[in-house]
Amino acid sequence: MTNATTDQSKQPREPQPRDVFHRIPAYKPGRRAEGAQIAALASNESHHNPLPSVREALAAETQRVNRYPDAGVVALHERLAQKFAVVADQIATGAGSIGVLQQLISAYCGPGDEVVFAWRSFEAYPLLVYLAGADPVMVPLREDESHDLDGIAASVTERTRVVLLCTPNNPTGVSLSHDAVVEFLDKVPQHVLVVIDEAYVEYETSEDAVDSLALIAERPNVLALRTFSKAYGLAGLRVGYAVSTPRIIESVRKAGLPFSVNSLAQRAAIASLDADDELAVRATEVVGARERLVAELRDTAWQIVPSQANFIWIRVTGDRNAALSAAFDEAGILTRVFPEDGIRITLADAATNDRVVDVLRSVEVTSTSIS
């Protein structure tokens, strides 16, 4: 029998989390605006208010919030299945696309497994992988900010369970082409699940954009991940979804917490799908604003990456990064700053976008002395 007194003396004085939590950085949300003159461009939200029809649906649903939501999310699953011409068993939902992704990773990954993805990409990727006890394998982006698909394919090993492809990529805004992804999938073993994260797909205008639904119909190891937080303007309600084969979706659903998609989110998501045409007009407005902003900055020294999302990305590091981020702060514009990589700026209304241009042009004057 062990000596209880000796054993207790070796124990920590308070409960300890798993060792992995000592190396997981906390997720850093975009800074929030305080004051009417502050432009909140640090989070990739829609600057449009919810549509009137969505507000009406939410108001009606508030009369029933004393009841649990439908744990099976049946109505929303059926509505999404109708939209994408698939069966409801091919749809899973969760608390935003990040919630669905956490379900997926916890269902498919554990200690000793690997998840491969480009870097820099969505900040939550390595956090979710670590939480599952798995290991992230981060493949640097190419110089043009695109995914190095050859490098990602070469990084797949016997330990790889999942590959994440973000298109358009967050935070760079660069998208993948369909043919490139097909070629990539031909190199990846079928037992590796390939997730195509399309949070910004509604803003995609390139002619060779990835057709994830076609890939899902042809291949048993592809999943598309989408959200209502961006173009649909429901970021505060947290509802995202996945489309894949029934077998993959069954596992993703099992990993979800009961009632993770609340009744307000379900009702608003369905109302938003019913208003697809109106929301498409808003997405088109954002695309137009994106093109105008990029065109106005084309003659500047800043490296404005052609974006397919609702934001632009500027590759800037060191002192120039610090100077530019400080200039935005002084102008009352909150941006997403990655000191070692660049700055991401979400698109907003025309007046706010003009403020962004003014800052970039004013800092450009002095940027030559900042190397």
C-alpha cells in the first residue's frame, strides 16, 4: 500500500488542467468599439443591420425562449438540405462554424494525431487541435499569400487525420481554385478528412472558385464548413453548419453538445435563408466596396493583397506594422493586428472605408523612413 502522507505531499496545491493547456494561447477576439466615432473593423462582421424579416422572426421567437430549442435542429437542417440539393443527413450545425469545427476535430482526432493546415490562417485552428490532444502541422503560405497545396500534401503522414483548407483564407483573403483542390485531393489518402472552410464564400467572385458541393458528391472524404456569421449578419447568434456525407455528418453531430444552436439562432437562420436574394444584394455591395478600396490603394506602397472576402490584408511587419496600427488607433479605427505578419481590415460603409484609405495614404508619406 502506498504511503498516503507521502503521496499527498507531492501533489499540487490546487486542481491542474491537462498539460496541453500550459502551451495553448487564449483566443484573442477582435477589439470592440466604444463610442460613435470608433470604426470596429477588427472582427469580420457584417456592418449591415439584420433584415426586417429576420428581426420579425426573432421577435416572434422571443415569446418561446422559456422552452428548449429543437435539439435535432430539424427545420434548419431540412432548409439547408433544400438549398444545397442534398439530404438532411448531410447537414450538421453548431455554435458558429468554429463550434462545428470543434465537434469535427474532437470526433476525428486524439492524442498522437495530426491536423495539417496553412499558416497564417484562422487563429482558432491550432487551439482546437491542441484541445483535442492532437498536434497541429502548420505549412507556411506562399509569397503571394496563397496556400502551398504541394507543401500541405507533402506534410500528410500516417498520423494525419484532418486537413483544413480555408478559402477565401482568413486573414489574407486569397482563395483556392477548384482545379487546384481537385489535384490536391488526388494526392491525399481517402482516410484523411479534408475540410474546406468557406466562411466567406458568399463574397467569392472568382470564376474558378472551389465547388465544394461537387467535390462532396464525388469524394467520401470532403466536408464543407460554412457560417451565418458573415454575409448573413448573424454573428451574435452563433450558428454555423457543415455539409458532407451522411457517415461523416453522423460523427460530427454526435460530438456536439445538446442545444448548442439556440432557438433564436435557428429561427433567424431559416429567415435569412428565405431572404437569400436580399442578402445577396448586400454581399454584392461589399464586393463592390472591396474592389473600389483595392483600386484606390493600387498606387500606394502598401502590399494590398487581392481579396475574395469582406476584408483586405496588408502584409506589413516590424516597425511599419507598429506605425500603421498606431495610426489606425489614432484615427479611431480598430483593425486586426498580427505584429509578425500584417494587418487585416474589415470592409464597412463607404464613409468608413474612406477613413481607411486616408490613414493608409497619410502613413505612406512617412513609411519610407520606417524599414
